[in-house]
Amino acid sequence: MYRDDDTGGEVRLDADGSFSATDVETDDASGPADFHGSWEFHDSGTTTDFVYLSVEDGGLGRTGGVQLYTTGEDTVAFHGDPDGPPAMVLRRVSGP
């Protein structure tokens, strides 16, 4: 599980390939949202690795998904604008 200590937003990546996100901001233009679906890790080999979150049921008001970028050994981030700062940074935590 990954959590933003300031906002309490969380992303849980389960071993079966499913995920749930609670109270997270994926870009600077949208507010906190809850959504779920499936996830897949992408090892880019040359640039930043990322986890692609395929969102089910239009949880973000759009079809498709979002990318959750690895930013360190135990951190991931949502980047709405690849050239700007992250919208939200989450750290790995051991449990609820």
C-alpha cells in the first residue's frame, strides 16, 4: 500500500493485479477521487518506470487509466503534467 501522509490518500496494489485508490489526486486540475480497476507494471528500460492503472466503471469521469510513476525505492507519484511537479507523492507503508 502507498499513502500520502499529508492527505491520507492511498493506493493499494494487490498481487492479483487489482488496485483500489482512495482520496487521491491524479493531476492538479481535479480534486480527490476514489477509483479501482487493474494494474500492470511497465519497465521502460530507458526512462522512468511506471504502473498503469486501468480504471473500471469510469471512476475518474473518463475511459482509460492513469500512470503512477516510480520516484524512488519506496515512493510513487501521479504526474498530470510530465514537465511539472507531481500532483501527489505516496510512500510505501506496511499496512492500514
